[in-house]
Amino acid sequence: MMELSLQQIRLITHGAVRVDREDGTVRFHRFTKEQEELYRDKSYPSFYNRTFATAGVTLEFDTDSESLSLSLEVAVSCGYRWFTHSIFVDDQRIGEVAGFIPQDDTPAKAEGMFSLGSGMKRVRIVFPWNEASRLRSLKLDDDAIVLPVQKRRTALIFGDSITQGYTAWLPENSYASRITRWLDADGINKGIGGAGYWPELAQIKDCFAPELVLIAYGANDWRAKTEAEFASEAEEFCLCIRNSYPDAKIIVLTPIWMKTREVHQKDRWPFENLVSCLKALEGKIDGLTVIDGTDLVPWDLACFAEDLAHPNDIGFACYAQALQMRLAEILE
């Protein structure tokens, strides 16, 4: 079989700002080196580790190969030990490469061989949102055609654990993955579990000019900051994004409903004030639109994971569908 080169891998990768070879594997980065260093130097170590999770990373290409061989190495990034890579042919899910990372945190090796069928087809490989997956090899039939897929637009998606993908069972089911797919975008998922509005991050420009920037923080800010701190840092973050990407549409999402908010409400400032602070940004920053996320996910525990804070795959489907309707009105 024919093993794809690093250059070929780079051409078919979406959702990564850097693709490098390291220790015999191909590594995908959602963050620039400067952004990674910022997390390492001025944040919790766990946040830095989460930057290496492959949330939103996909390989997508057209090929006439009738078979595909995939070999991977997966390391702990977010504390979960399970991982899933989903394989699609012409938008039909044909299988997965999945497994568990050992208790001693030794990176797990996983591989799979797939029959793709005859003729030209579009192959999509979706990487896990929760762990750091590296590609050991991707092989196709000898002399197979490999054509990169061009996306309609580029998008940056900033957010916390829900944006990163917690706790979708299948990586393609997170709201960010669904929205990126619907937008036909090369979308870079900057979601980090536990993160909030952090102006220093927004001050570091990415290596491309996105047409759309989605920002979905707030839940962690509400628990960790005073109302004044939140208002100041949210505004500064969004101003930095506007200055860095003057031509981009900026969409700010307020947090979704979650049952756990009721537990914290008695000890915190009114959550309604957080929503009001974000809505006020529409009148302060040109080209910024705020979408109220309160009703994007039904107030139904069947839509949430056991922690009652993060959507499950059902909740993410509802989230993405409702958000698509709102974005369609804004982007038309």
C-alpha cells in the first residue's frame, strides 16, 4: 500500500493550524506555538495539556482507493481514557478506530483497515475531541488518487468544555463539529475545558484571517470572576478579536441552560447580568452579534450527560440545529 507523505497529510487536514512530524508520528495542533506557550506559562497545567486534544481535526479527501489503513497513537490530554476516530465515506459512517488509554498513561496504539468501495468517493476521518491523537500512518492503494477538499470558508471557534466537545460520545456529534460541517468551513476549534474570557489569548493572532469567529464562554467566568471582572474581560477579549480580524463576522453565544447553575446561583452574582453584559457588546463593537444560548438546548435532563452540565449527543444535536437557524439569519 501507499503511505501518504507529511505534505499530503497537511493538504487534507482541516481544523489544525500546524501539522508537524514528531517522534515518528504526525501531530496536529489547534493552537499556534505562542498560544500554547501562553497556556503553559500563565494557566493551569491541565489547560496546557488540553491544547493538544484533537477537537475538530479532520482529514478529508477524494480518492479512488478501495481500501484504507489507519494507524494511530493516542495520549491522555483531558483525563478521559477512551477515544474514537470516526471514518466516513460519502457522508456514511463506515466504522471507527477506538480504544482506551492504559491506567499508567502509556499512549495507546490503535489501527484499522477499511474497505472503501470502488470508484471515486469522499473520505472523512474525524479525530477525538478529548485526547491527543497522533497519526502513525495513513495508507491507500498503490497509485491511488488523493485530492484535497476545499472548504467554502474559514472559522475560528473559541469556547470552553462544551465547545471542545465534552461529553459527546462520537467526535462528529459535538455542536462545534456539526456547525463547522454545516458551514462547510475549515473550522479551528479553540475550545478548552474550564476556560473563560481571557484577553491575552485573543491578543495572539492566528496565521489566517477567518471569515467567521464564534465565541462561547461564560459559564466558567460566572463561577470564577466578579461581575465587574467578567464585563471588563469579555469586552476586552471581543475588542481584541475585532482588531485582529477586522473583516470577520463575530458571533458571541451566551451560555446554554444547565441544571448545575441552580446549585451555584445562591453564591454568585445574578446570571442574568452575565447575559446582559454580553448583549451590551452589540452596541459597542462593530460587526458583533450576540445569540442568547439559553434556549438552544432543551431544558431536559435527557439532553445532558450525568454531570448535568454538558450536553450528550442528543443535546448537541438540538444545540446545533437551533444554532444553525440563528446563524442562517445572520449570515444570509
